[in-house]
Amino acid sequence: MAAKPLLELRGIDKSFGPVRVLHDVSLSVYPGEVTALVGDNGAGKSTLVKCISGIYPIDAGTVTFEGREVAVHSPRDAAELGIEVVYQDLALCDNLDIVQNMFLGREIRRGIALDEPAMERLAGETLASLSVRSVNSLRQLVSSLSGGERQTVAIAKAVLWNSRIVILDEPTAALGVAQTTHVLELVRRLADNGLSVVLISHNMNDVFAVADRIAALYLGRTAAQVRASDVTHAQVVELITIGRSGNLGLPPEAPNDFADLLPGAPR
Amino acid sequence: MRASPSQEEVRRHNLGTLLRYVHVHGATSRAELTTRLGLNRSTIGALTSDLIGAGLVTEAAPRETGRAGRPSLVVRPESGRVYAYALSIEVDRIRAARVGLGGRILEQYETARPPGMSTAEAVRPLARFVSTMRSGVPDDGRCVGSGVAVSGMARGEDGMVRLAPVAGWLEEPLGEALRSGLGEHGQISVGNHADVCALAEHSRGAAAGSDNVIYLYGDVGIGAGIVAGGRRVIGHGGYGGEVGHMVVNPYGSACSCGSRGCWETEVGEHALLRLSGRADRSGRDAVLAVVDAAMRGDSQAQHALRQVGDWIGFGVGNLVNIFNPEVIIFGGTLRDVYLGAAAQIRSRLNAIGLPAFREHVRLRTPELGTDAALIGAAELAFEHLLDDPLVI
């Protein structure tokens, strides 16, 4: 286990108008590890991911990549650092085949023409490195693939670009059991191959099955980031639902936090 | 005092090391072999030509390297010519395969094992498969022996299998039955199913590069293949690794072995099916159906899976505290049970495992899947060849 995080977020703030979505959030992502990002609906998981991937600018805080501070202003900046995101809807084009999808917008060219053989070879090698055997032909249309196979293609697309960090947003939602197990094993293999993986999930089994670390968000704050070997299922559920568990997590709210909202309170 | 090894012994050792390297890692350039094995270039050249002479490897120039300079020759195992027969007798099926040097399955056959069929009776279909395969082997093919994976306690030296069906302990001389069934075709090695799966995953699967590994194989019972310090732990009689019979609950139910509250009575197939209200069913598909139902929200199945997961955690925690493994692999039906109950398993392990032990343990599922039994069985047969490549 590497001691130094590849990506480190400190004190991230993000507001949409008057709504404070992220408040002093921190997150460390280590190479060769799966970091699970958990939290209730509206805890700020998706917003945090969009901040990391450069879709939303952050209001305050620092982003450190490989020990140096970086500014991520656009998805292109994130891609240059090697950060790839696989969204829940996968963002694949049904009317294109597997190779076309994997290289969409970043096609390899030879002169003015596309270098199809090179792209096909790279796509094949990437899928093989993930031990994917279920796909028959690389020239199959994505519309003909099952949910699990699509997820696999989307993940392979993210891995193709020598990426360092792959962020997966609920990769097993809406999959059958066989496909879920397949995707979980794939997620684990990515990290075992040396990548950093951030896994967003609501499913505690998925989290405990593959994660090395668990970061829990609670109402836009980091409740805790812990090793998966140090906590129990019940503790993580508490972190998600009330933001603390025993001596883990956020300090209890002082009663006067809301005092100014109470009628008759001194101003 | 022992004299230092003779030149001949050193050479035999080096030949074995080189052959083992290409057997495990596949085609490797001479240059890489030189750095990996720490031998000088001319030694590698001489060893390679000995192995080529014995028909165990081939050597060829690589197609393209994209680098300047004369490309280093690539050494490949003769997967198509040098092979072992791998046989697997499982609870519900019987499989046979021809596995080439390098761990490649060249062909395989499978048939169902009807309930009640004894281990010795399984030899007949196996012998049929082997003779089918034998007739198709190319003329220059070379068989190094046969390896057998059997679910049940197996003694390596003579292939005695001990089983405990409901009626008490039975001894079945599987090794003897195989020798008469298959005819004279090299050595026959018998190993426990979990043991050979551990061997396969350790050499080329999820535990490659780790020297302390526990492979837990689940079907009706639970068995473990244990690798400690790079060596298989099989015990005095060769029966070691029966973790399914460690007693975890003295007030638990009776076990087929005659004891009470063995681990497999709490986490085996019967426990899961009984808890989920499916006591009338059995087999791998029934277990998968419970995991499936739990994921779809069947509360009784979820409850069963959680309870079994908790008990799995108890056993795994004990094993972690005893062996301090780097990797634990969940195979057989335990693969699906693990992925469906990981929260409970991990939580219990975290609660009872000693911190220094549980910090670095990786919980994994098999990489070789159901092929592991066949590849591992072949590994048993290849072992003799790798120990002394020029002898056979």
C-alpha cells in the first residue's frame, strides 16, 4: 500500500447561489486502491465528482495531484492529469460499435484518415488486460450489448487513455446479479493493476466487497475517511445517516448552531 | 556435513527454474530471462538449447520490437506438444482436460455427476474422456502424467480419498482405480479440490506473487487450500486444510463428520438454503438463486445471506489470526456468497481479526474461475517435470 495519496482534496467549498453543497470537504485517493465514496442522496457525492473532473469550478480549497497543487478548470484539464469518469448513464453511443465508442472524439489518425487497425488493436488489448472475455466482436454495435457489457466498455474506455484515476458512479445500479459480480471483479482488477479507483455506491455489499478505503459524506461535509479494514457495516451506515459513529465522524452539533433561527433568540 | 551441490545438480536446478518461469509467465525473451533469473547470457543460452533439445520449449525471433538493435530471441513453452491430463471430480460434475505446458487448456470434456455416484465410479467416464483425447493427440505429443482434483479429503502419495457421506467414513482408493482405469500413462497425482485451485491461483491467478494465500472453496462443504511461505500446507497425512470442520458453534447443528457446529454447518450450502426457506433444493444453482433473490429484495434471502456472511466472517477471522495471509480467495459458490454478503463478512473480520493481521489481507474472488481446478490438477502433474526437466 502506497503511503502517499495520488490525489488529495482539502477544504473544498462549493455553493450554488445560496445553497452550500460542499463544505470543507476533503478526500484522499491512493494508487492501487479502491476508495469508496458513500453518502445519502444529496450528500454531495456527484457534485464532488464534478468538481474533481473539472465540470464545476470550486469556490475554495486545494487540489493536490502527485504532491503538487493543480488547478482543474475544465474536463480537459482533468483528462490531462489522467482522471476519467464513468457516469451512471455511461455516455455511450448506441449507433456506434465498441471501438468507435472507445475512441469517440479522440480518434487515432494516420494522415487524414482514421487508423482503424491501430484503434482496434488498442481496444482489444485494453479489454484483454481487463480479462474481458464476454465481448465477441469489437465491431459489435453498443446497442446490441447487455447492461454489464456496456458498463465494461465504458470502463475500458476510461482505462484506455493511460488514466491514473478512474471514477465510477454507481456502476452496479440496475444490473443483474451475474453482471454485478462481473463489474465488481473488474473494479477490483483495475486497482490491482495499479490504478486509483473511486467508487460511488449506495450498496454496502459492493463497498465492502472491493473497497480499501471508505469516505463518507454527510450533508456536504466529510464525515470520515477510514480504512475498510477498520470499520463495520453498522459504523458506515451511521456515518452516512447521522454523520458520526462513536468517536468517528463529525463532532456533535452544538445546540447553539441553530440558535439564531429559533424564535426569540438573541441576535 | 552435506557436500556442496554438484555441477549436475546446479544445472538441473537452473533448467527447472527456467522452464518454470516460461511455464508460469508464458513467452519470455532471453534478455528478460537473463535479468529475471540472475544468470548470465551464455548460461541462459545453454539451458535454453538443452530444453529445446528435450522438446520442452521453442525459440523464435519476435515479430516486431519497435526498438533498435538485434532483437532478443523469445522462449516459448511447447504448449501444443507437452501436456498433462487434468481430471476433476466435483460434487455435481466430472471434467477432464488436456492442459499444455504453460497452463493452456487444449481441450476439455464435462459430464454431470449423478447424486450418489461414488468417487471410484467416476473413474469410468474419466477414462472414456481420456481415451477420446488420447486418440486425437498429435504423434509428437508428450504426456507428462495426470493430475486429479477431487472434492473430498485426498492423500497425495497414493490417492486414497476419505469421504464422510451420511453413513459414516468411507475410504476410496481413487489412485488405484485411476491407475487401472487410465492404463499406463505416466504418474497420477491426486489432490483436494481446494488445494489444486489454490495452486493454480497462486501460480497464475489472483494470488500470483503472494506467498501466503488461503483459497476457500465452497460447495456442499468448505475446504481450504493453504499456501504458507510459498509452500502448500497439506499436513502429515496430506489431508490438511479441512477448515470446514473447525468447530465455531458448539451448540450448532450436527455435521456429516459426526461432530457438531462445524463451520460448514453454519456457512455451507445447506445452511444458506435452510435459512432462506429453500431446504428442499440443493446445488450450485440453488445457492445462486438465493443470492439473486437477496439482491432483488427478497427479505428472507437477504436475512439468510447476512447470517451466513456473519458466520463466514467468524471463520475467516480465525484463519487470518492463525495464518496471517496476504490474500484470501473465495471460490466455488463462496464467490457469489462473498460478493453478496461482503458487508457482513468484512465487518465480522474487522471485529475479530487482530489489527496487524487484517490491515493487509486482501479478500478476492478467483481470476481463473472454474478453470482453476483443471489448471491446478495439471500443475500437480507438471510438478515432476519442473523439478527435473530432462528426466522424463
